[in-house]
Amino acid sequence: MKKDVPQCTDSNLDMITLPSKKIRSNIKDRIQVISKDEFKLINDILHQFNLPLYLSKQLGRAINKNNHIVIPALSDEKLKSLHVISNGIELGILKKNRFEPSHQLVYILAQVKQNNVYNITNESDFKKYLHGETLQVEHPITYGYVLVAFEHHIFSFGKIGKDSILKNYYPKGLRR
């Protein structure tokens, strides 16, 4: 038995609302081109990982939208009259002259084999990490940002400091 899939008809097109002129002008003000210094910060982090080919080809199209670095899927010309919640891939956030990779980037990087992966070995440490706690790392593979995995399934970013502590970058809204 097939499910009824909603179809786009003239009667439900009136539910789509266009943003006001004031909002449309504010959208353009918030989108900025990435400076060379910001691009260097982003590249320093991203080149620690094996990027999928399609992502590495698109890095030059990245824009700064309210300090969120995004590779847009559609150009601004196509979006002028629409209110769009998310357009493209969010790479991360620029905060105080540093770049923090986003959780969305984790799932993109997980599509290809990675070298900088810290694998959590026991379930109790995994539950602690999901709760938001930091973990002590016995033998750090590297220092800086790493992908965090449990049973070889990548699920988050973490950051290993010189003190061998894995800082938790799992989003607060997803913590248990």
C-alpha cells in the first residue's frame, strides 16, 4: 500500500511567505567574503583531515555568514526572495581569531577514511563523553582537533590538549 505523498499545488503555494524588504536587505549585510587570515585559520584545521573530493573543490566558495563559515548550495541570486533556514554545508564558526569545526562537518569527514581519529574503547567512557565530560587520553595520537569514534563509528569532534585530556565538542543540545 503506497503512502500519499503531499503534492505541490496552487492551493498550498499561498502558505509560502516571502521575507519583508527589511529582512532581505539585512541578509545581504550579514554575508561576508572570507578574509585571507580567516581562510588560513580554516585551512589549518581542515588540512589535518582527509577531505572528500567534492568538499575540497568547493572551499573557495565558502562565505562568512554571522561568523558561521558556510559553503552555499545555491547562489544568492536564487535566494533573494525566499527565507532559507539552511543553505549548504556549515564548516564551522569563527570565534575570537580561532576556527571551531561544526558538528555537521563531522558527518562529512566520516565519509572518507581519516587518520586523526580517537576511538573510545569502553562504553562507560562513551556515556561520559555523550554526557559532556572530558576524557583522559592514555596515548594521544596527535594534539589539536580529532574526530571521536565509538566502535569505529565517528560521531563527534574533540580536542586533545598537551595535558592529554580530550575536550568535549559534542553539541550541548545532543548531550544526554
